[in-house]
Amino acid sequence: MITLAQDLKFALRMLAKSPAFTAVAVLTLALAIGANTAIFSVVKAVLLNSLPYRDPSRLVTLAEGDANTPNPTNVSFGTREDWKARNSSFESIALYWGWWTPIATGGDKPEIVPAMRVSYDFFPTLCVQPLLGRGFAPEDDRPDRWHVLLLSYSYWMRHFAGNPNAVGQTILLDQTPFQIVGVLPESFQSLSFGNGALSRELWAPLGYAASQPDACRSCQHLRSVARLKAGVSVGRARAEMNSIATQLVREFPKDYPPTSAVVLRPLQESWLGNVQSALWLLLGATSFVLLIACANMANLLLSKAAGKRREVALRAALGASRWRIVRLFLTESILISLFGGVGGIILAIWGTNFLVSFAPARIPRLNASHFDGAILLFTFLVTTATGVLMGLMPALQASRVDHREALQSGARGSLGFTRNRFRNVLVVSEVALAFVLTVASGLLLKSFWRASHVDPGFNPQNLFTADFRLSGSKFQDDQSVVLFERETLDRVRSLPGVQAAAISSVLPITGALGEWDQRGFHIQDRHIPDTEVPSVDTYFVSPDYLRVMEIPVLRGRSFTDADAQNPSPVALISESTARQMWPGGNPLGERIQLGGRDEKKPWSTIVGIVSDVHQYGLDSPVTPQAYELYSHNAFSAPILVVRSSVNRSALTRAIQDQLAALDRDVPLYNSAAMSDFFADSLAQRRFTMQLLSCFGLLALLLAALGIYGVMSYGVQQRTGEIGVRLALGAQPRSILKLVASHGMLLAGLGLLAGAAAALSLTRVLASQLFAVSASDPVTFVAIALFLAIVAFSACYVPARRATRVDPMVALRYE
């Protein structure tokens, strides 16, 4: 311990004597360690921490899939009933679905509360017990008994101030009384249900029965979570469920396609989706930055060790052992890394908060990111490993010096560039790692640029949206709903600055909403089995919806006001629908039905073909679409779309006033500019691209500093040789070439190694790329040229300095 204390004091004195070196080293390591720690804190919260349920590894999601459904998420009530009756792998299989915008009344204005309908066994499946009251009972989960509620802890505190007497009280949802039977614990986290940012406030039973139409086998509008029995593996459960799917196909051929299967995923995997690969990618990128920082610090320490050759030789001559010398150097490097670690912790605390605020809100459990004991231990291990890694080789090299030669007066002769092999290897490694990171950021940047320049199929500029909800006895029939919506549109169109207004059942680019508006596409003169009927995204709109959205009509015509009054319905289809359903033909005048085929219902006549729009995001492929008029398909939760030059807040207030004039109980909510949906669609891509680009630039800077350091050190070591060459008549150009060529050789080797590594490693980017190959040659060549220019700039300054060496000064250098 005494010796260690002496080493620490000596290391501190040495660092204090070189403040510039110490500051550069500590700052470099603080940036690298801080970035690693901040990203790790997010990875730990989102990926590594267990889900907040008992035995989360036994929780899985189940979905009905087939060969035509690449990423199934839903299940029907009838199919779930068969699964429960036939399986032996699960303790329970629960159902849930988003209860969009129920209206909780009781205050001055109606309130929109995000809620969820669940089967009675949903909370037992998650092993969640209410904080107050009781959970749902089987008798609650019936069509005539489901008007009971569980409250979230936050809703209970906000509306009932934590009063235990809230249990048993009644509140109104959609003007229907619901009795509160319990309050959920504060620690409970609801499933994201397609939106990690949406926190559910109320839960009610599903209230289905096997005799209801919604319980049909082909009505896939629910989601499922199940708990495996103890000791049952995911593989065994998957095999059993697919065997059951095969049985159901045989028994009910009209309800299931021949390729029907069950898609079973662990809940964690299902919940996170592509977020996992993005976060692991970012953690890998910060690890590369840390390795480059270590290589840079090792280079600096090698330079410093070279300046101590005589000191080390003297210590050895006085009896110091090789381990004693190694320990002296390691003490200094670990001390530097500890200072860097302290700085890294400070940066990581700030960086974690920044990441939470900067990252897309849809990332589940992101708000749980915080600095705790596990993060501190991770930082300590990273810091210690960094100190050992960057100091070990310089320490070993210093301990192997020829002490007799080092003590001679001429020991500082020309060493040549090639003798610094380890330094050269470090530089090549830095350039290779920097190339991999910059190529990855280049691919993501190109991918993001292409996704953001996709034509959405409509004009989002000056386009605003808002939802409103019609409920209660006043809107029990379709006629009253349609009449109110027409009056609302007339009032909104009359507002100053409003150019046009329309309503729709769903909006493009809004992702998961479209999952609930896919309907079967039936053509009157074609009779095909129900299991082979194609589906299309369906929009129910007002006549001028296409004009408001500026969706081009390619053939035929758009809707008119006369169509809304005509009892014979008409329809529009998208270009991809026309191409898929009538390849090479003309669909105008054809008659179709959306949903189930029913010869007693009127058929819609196709009057126009319109441009495709992107329903599930700019980076998702277009899907077949069809449009019908809302007057023939009344719905009580329309989306208002307005084209206006007025700012959003003023427009929202004006629309609210108009709605209140018609009916004060009709709420307006979810007001947004269409550009908000565009930003949200690409939020995760933007987040990953921006962070990886920052890490790539940092890696590039560190690699350039590494090349500069090696070249500067080489010029310093060869000052005498360069002086002799100049004294013998060498031209400055040849000296410049001599020095720069070595640096460019190292950079070239690094680029070759980096290209080989990048071709292998960038394949992990495949899930993050859009319309760009992971081995895109343009990106590889552009990044290689850019890195070569940076490397040449780093070589040029030391090389230029070498040409200005005074021969007389150089010859007296020793």
C-alpha cells in the first residue's frame, strides 16, 4: 500500500507537470465513457430490465398469421376460445384492445381518456393485483354486465385525490354509468398496444360472448397475451399452437386460410419491435468510439513513455524490477481513466436526461432510464478496463528498453517510422473503426433522406387534423350523426382562413389506426372463398376529402355532393388496388362491397381511381385502398381535416367554438398538424441516424488526431535524419512525400480493413435501412474518399513542419 501511495503521488505529479496532455486525455475519455454510460442506461431500462410483471419470461403474445400476413398482431375472439379449450401449454390466454376516446363526463367539459377493454383474466395473466377494491370477475365479462371499471393510480390521484371511497362510485363514459370496482397499483404499466407513449387510464371488461357477431372466427380485431405454464418452453408451446391451427383449418375451412398458423413471441420482443436492434446498434457504436479513444490514449502514452526512456533505464539500473516499472505506468493510465470516468459520469447523467427528452416517445419504458448502482458499476468496470487497456502496452514497451543504449547520450537517434509498429497498428485500427462507424452513419443518413423524400400521395402543407366524438341518445341513428357532421363542416368552412374542410374515418401516415380499417374487397362478378378475399385499407370520407388532402384523381372522377344524396353508393379505389384486382383491365364501372359479401346490401360502383397514399408511415410500402362516402357508412368518431393558413392553436379554438355552438357536450381533441405525423413516422430513424452520426464524427476526429499524433511523433524522432537529408540536398518536396506517404499508407491499410469489417458488420443495419443496401457502393466510396482527405490533412501538418527543419539545428539535435 505504501508503494501504491508512492506511485499515485508520482503519477499525480507527472499529470500536473503536463496539464495539456492531462486535459486532452481526460476530456477524450470522459466523452467516450459518458456516451457509453448514457446509452447503456437507456439500454438497461428498455432492454435489460425485466418487464414489471411476475415471471415475465413466461409471458408471450399470440397472433393469427398466414402466408399473406408478414407481421400479424391480431386474433379473433372465437379463435381464442378454441385455443383456450385445446391447449395444454398456457395457464391463461387473455385478450385486450384499445378503447379509443371514451368520454368521461362530470366536469364542465367532456374529457377524453385513453382506455382499454380487456378479458376478465387479463390482470391475473400479468399477475397484477388491484391496490384497492377487486379485479374483474368472470361474470363481469359478459355483454350485459361489463359496465365496471378499474382506475389507474394516476387517474385515481388526479380525479379522486387518492380517496379510498372512490371504489363503488359511478362515473359516466359515453353517457353510460360505469361503477368503479378497483384501483390498480402505481407500479403497474399497461401494454403499449402499438403506442409506447400512450398511458391507459381506465380499464373495462371486454364483454364479449361466443354468440355475438364480434366473436366470429374471422374478426381479427383483438390482441392476446398469454402466460406459459411453469416448465413449458416457448418452442414447445409454439409447436402445440401450430398443431391446433392445423386442426382448426381442417374443421373450419371457411374461416381460416390453408396456411393459417399461430405467431408466438416473447412479450418483451413483441413489445419492443425494431427498438431492440436500434439500441444495440447505438451501444455498439459507442463501444467503437471508446476503443478509438483507448487507441488514441495508448498512442499518447507511448509518446510519453518514449520521452522517459532514460528515466526508466535509470530506475532499472538502480534495481527497479520490470513489474515495478509496468505498475508505475499502469498507475498513471488508470488514474487518467478514473478522472475520465468521473467526467464521464457527469456527462452521462446529463446525457441520459437528454436522450430521454430527445428520443421518440414511442420507445417503451424510456422514462425509466436513470443513473443507479448498476450503471455506476458498469462505468467503474469500463473505466478500469480502459485504463488497463490503454496503459498496458506502453508500460510493457517501456519496461523492455535496452537500458545501456537508453543511458548513452546518442540514444535519441533516428528510430524511423516503421519501428513504431504498435503505434502504427493502433492508427490502422482507429481508421478502420472510424470507417465502420462513418459508413453506418452514412447509410442511415441516406436511408433517412430517401424516407423523408417519399411522396406521401397527398399534400401535407397547411393541413390540420382534429378528432371529435358523438355519443348519447342524440346520436343513436345514422341520420342524426350525418346531419351533425355536415353542419360541423359547414361551420368550419366558414371560418376565416379556412380553404377547405372534410372528415374521414382514418388518416394516412398514422400507422396503427389503419389496422382497424382493413376490410374484405368483394367484386360482384367474382365469387371466391372467404379465406381468399383480399383486404384493403378503407376510408369513409366526405365528398370533398380528396380536394382537401389534394390526392390526385388518375382516372374517372372524384366524389360529388350529389353522390352523398344518391341512394346508390359509389366508391373510389387506389392505383395499387386497381393494379392488383384488375391487372391490365379497367375497373371503372365495376361494382364492389367492402367487408362481408351480402347480396341484400347495395353494391358500390367504382367511379374513380386515385393516387396511392402511405397509410403506415413514409418508410412503409403503400397498401391497396378504397374510399366510400361517410353518408352511407355513418360513424360517430370522425377525424376532421382542414386546409388553412391559420396557426394551429387559433384554428383549434375557432373549431371548438363552432362545435360548442352546435353541442357543448361534443369534445374536440388530438389537434395536430399533418407535419406532426410525418415527424412521428420517421422519429425512430431520425433518432438513430442523428446519434450514430455524432458518434461517427467523434470517431473521425479521434482517428484524425491519432494519425496526426503518430506523424508528429515520427517527425520528432527523425529530426536528426531529416536534417542530414536536407543538408545533403534533399528537396522539401521529397521530405513532404517521405513523411506524408507513411501516414497515407497507414490510412489506406485502415480503410481496407474498415471496408472489410463494414461489409460484414453493416448487415446488422438491414432492419434500420430504407431503400438503401447495407453494402451501398456509393456510400462506401464517398466515405472512403472523405476519410482519405481527413487523413491527408492530418498528415500534411507534421509533414510540412518536417520540410522547415533547420539542418544546423537538426544536426545539433542530440
